[in-house]
Amino acid sequence: MRLLCAMALLLSACAKTDLDQHREVATRLIDQRGAPDFVDASTIEYSAIRHTPSGMVCVLPDAGAFEFDVFPASAMNAGAQCSTTTEQSLAAWIAVRFREPTTLDVVFASAVAQLNEGGGVAAQPWEGAPSEADRASPAGLPHYRIHRMRANVGGEERYLRLSMSERQGWYLQQIVSAPIGDAVAAEVQAGQSWRAVLREFAEPTE
């Protein structure tokens, strides 16, 4: 019995140490950047930061470059962004609050058009299967839209994904880009990340 108690205490201490370490990483990053409206949102599993006005959570990667910032005061709309670049893949998150009233369908259609224009004349729907996470339908999540395509970007065939949702006037966007040969793996990761961040986005903000 004493052995079991000792093991439980040890595991508890390790968990707290992991959480403290993740919080230290996130807090240090926020302090270094001096970006307003971001706070620590770390868990035992990972370091993360939250854009408090929108509820967007950005998970810091174990490897790769990570950037985040808020829109400048001169921007037409309020918002923030964060992105992770790993080798040849990019995952970006954007939260926007438009000055003029709009709808999810209007914003999504505009974003898809821009994505297709960026992909050039060779842009076409990606024919792969949606991730298992995207095929699930858990209750309590806000409505969302997803568009997947393949396009020639800079002479390279790439997989592109745009996901979008809205809550209380804030529009959350996920943009993923990866070599077409990595499309299946990128779709799986993107689907898991989208659901995790969407759950956080759905929670009321302070």
C-alpha cells in the first residue's frame, strides 16, 4: 500500500513538473514577444497560448518554427495569428473579427476563392478521404466549413486545407499546406488539430 502511495505521489509530482515546464515555455514566449491579448493555456501534454478576445488556442510545436502576433492597430479588422513551419509543411491559425457584419458562408466563400487564386489554374479538389476526426460529429461544437484542394504552388504539387468556424463574431481559420506526397498524413494531423482547437474555441472567453 505504501509503495502504491509513493508511486502515486511520484507520478503527481512529475505531472506538475511537466505542467510547470510547459507554462514556463509559453510565458517566456509571450514575455519575449510582448504581444498583447495572449495568455498561457498550457496543459500537462503541451505548451500553448490563448488569444483571449477570440478564444483561439495555439499549441507550441515540439520542433519547427513558431510565430504569433496580433493584427496591428492600423488593420481594418481586429485579430491575431499563429503558425508552425516544420520542414516543408505549414499550419497557420487566424482569428478575425470583421468590422462589418458578415456570415460564415460569405467569409468562407471568399477565403476559398483566395486560396484557389493562389493555387493557380491547376487548383482542383483534393480527392483523398477526410480525416477520421472530421468525420466524427461530437455535440457542442460550433458550425464549421472545410475545403481541401491540391494545387501547383511555386512549381510544386501541394495539398491545401482551409477550415473555418465562427463564434460570437470571431472567425477562426485553419490553413494547412504540405507536399502532395504528405497529404494523407497532413490531413490526419490537421483534422485532429482542428477538432482540439475548435473545442477550445467553443468555450466561453473571459
